[in-house]
Amino acid sequence: MGKTVKVSGTVTVPGDKSISHRAVMLASMAEGQSRIQGFLPAEDTLRTVGMMIAMGVGVQEVSPTEIRIRGRGMRAFEEPQDVIDAGNSGTTMRIGAGILSAQPFVTIVSGDPYLRRRPMGRIVRPLTRMGAVITGRKENTLPPLCIRGGTLRGVRYEMPVASAQVKSSILLAGLYADSPVTVVEPLPSRDHTERMLLSMGARVVQEGKEVTVYPAERLHPLSMAIPADISSASFFLVLAASVPGAILRVPGVGVNPRRTGLISVLRRMGADIQFESPREEGGEPVADIVVHGRGLGPTQVAPEEVPALIDEVPALCVAAAMAEGRTEIRGAAELRVKESDRIGAMVKELSTLGVSCGEYPDGLWVKGPARITRGQRVESYGDHRIAMSLMVLSAASCVPVKISDTACIATSFPGFPEMLQEVAR
Ligand code: S3P
């Protein structure tokens, strides 16, 4: 019999990436000082900090995870003196563009080679309809973007794909518009922006698939503790759920129902996952998550489930590889335009490791239980979530795997490899 892994302990994962980005942007727009605890100090979120500093915002680091932001108010930003470098961060560029579209100056935003390949037409189109002038490569669809902001008008915008980044970008621009802005979503995406805007005194109304934001004069500062990131926790949840006998606790995780799709799917696959001490922090539901590992079975993931687990599909592929049977995920074409083509990347690398799997234009299938081939070299495609998923598969199956470029993990989860080593022995 091969070696088996023992998974146990408590793992405290860093603050939520989506909420950290938003906290920095919104606090910068507020009047007065905001206090943010549980901030994620990773490459992506520090890009957002850099963008706001370039616009004249004062950011004070109390500790790596606690920052104070002296907001400039909504209408007193300075024109950045140089190109803003969003690095690998789509959130910085897309949501940031909503704020920049309303400023009476010109901003140029670029990023690393991966970000420069990602579609921006999805924000350029609605923000242009509102009155911003945005140009970019390839008919204004690719970065760098040059944004000339100005007076904006209210719109009603039906999003062709569910995207919290696009929705948030339009909502933030809408705060500056001459009349309300309504965004219609095909499926519900994460609603952190809406929750935070409400807590800052903005008028935001959610009705079915529509969310409307009303023009605002000012925003109140924030004082909040950001919960642990469920997307970061998911690598450990998958590890523990797939290893029989595992017992793992992840405290203080944000369990906003628009983010917990992976947990529903893992439970359907037979996982024992409990939420302990459910509470609310900073307007977000939070719980301690406890997983008892046991064998998993296969499942079908339907298109309507995808937005609530969009960033967790690479991790879910690992659970599927460890499970007994064929798992299929459909309606996930968006994964092709994330930090990498995550469908192509996972199918290619799982295949290299000897896992039976295949792709569809909008998804993939994986058949387990996998017997991972020893000593293979696999690629991360510079994508943090691909790198972490492959590391979890290696740990769960107790087979060493060489992964190219794991430095990208620092975009969302510095310290992940060490934490993985601590809980999987
Ligand atoms: C995010 C939304 C999602 C997600 C991304 C972060 C956000 O992207 O994949 O990692 O913070 O709003 P889309 O909105 O493009 O689906």
C-alpha cells in the first residue's frame, strides 16, 4: 500500500481578497478615516492600495493586516502622475475603472502579461454608455486602458455574463451619475460591494436580479474586520474532505451565500462540513468551518451553481480527482478568461498526472479516484489557483509533484505552501 497523508489541525487563512480590494477603494472614496482589520496583504490587493495612493489617498499600515485609510471624499482625487500598474489583478483594473470613469482627469491602467490578455470590453461598454471615454488595445477590449473620466449618466445595464467585477464597476460609477444606475444580472454574483455601500450610507436597492444604486454626495468611513477568504479556505476544505479520517478547522471564514457554492457541492459529494458559531461581522456572514474527511462521490455541477464557486473550480477538480466516479462541471466558460484558461490548464495538468479527464467549451469532467503519476512536472500558467490546486492534489494523494512557478501564489495567499505542510503530514 502507498503512503497516506494525515490531515489535522486548525488553519487560519488570510482575509478575503474581494472584500480587501473593495475596502481600500471604498474607504478612499469616503470622508474621514476608515479602519480595516483582517486586510489581505497580498500582491493583488497591494496593487489596489498603490492605485489609490497614486490618486492622493493616505494609507497607513498599522500592521500587515490592519490599515487606516484617510479618504479624500468622492470628488477630490488627484490625477495619477504615471501609468497605474494593476499587476495580475483584474479586480483592481475592472472595479477601479468604475471610479476612474467619474474623475475629471485621465488615467492609464496596465498590468502584467496575463492581465493584458484579459477581456476589458465588458467594463468598457457600460462605462462608455454612461459617458466615460475609454480606449484600449484591440478595439478598446484589452489593456492598457486609457480612461478619461467625466460627467456620467444613469443607465440600466443587462450584463451578458454574471460578473461581480463588472457589476461593481458600474455601481461605483453610478454613485457619480446624474440619475440611478440599474444592473441586471443573469445569475447572482457576489454582493460585497452592495453590502459595503449600504453600510457606508449609500442607497442600494436589490430586487430580484436587479440592483440599483442612487447617486451619492458622500460615503461614511468604514470600520470593519474582513473575514477569512472562503476561496483561500477552499484548498484546505477540499484537502480535508478528500482524505478519510481528516479533521480540520478553519476559523472566521466569510460564508456569504453567494460564495459558498463549493461547500454545497462538496456536501453533495458526501463531505461532512459544518458551520460552527455562525455570526455576522462587517455586514457579512461568518462561521468557523469544520471538516471531517471521508470518501467522496461524484456530482454534476449545473450552470446556475457556477457564479457562487467561480474561483473554486480548480480546487473542485482536485476533489473530483480524489472522488470515486465521474464529476462534470458545465456553464463555466468564464473560467477560460480568468488569470489563466482554467479549464484548459486543469485538464492539461491533470492529464499529465494521469488523471482521467476532458474538456467542453464551457466546462470539464474528471473521473476519480486518481492514481497520480510520480515525479511529473506540471505547469501553473502563472495562475495562483492552479498552483495551489496542484499542490493540494499532490498532498492529498501523497505523491510529490514538481510545479513550475509557484511564486504566483503570492497574488492571493502568501504563506500557503507552509500552511499546507503544517496540516498535511
Ligand atoms: C471577483 C469576482 C470574480 C472572481 C474574481 C474576483 C470580485 O470575477 O473570479 O476572482 O472581487 O468581484 P468576475 O466578476 O469577473 O466573475
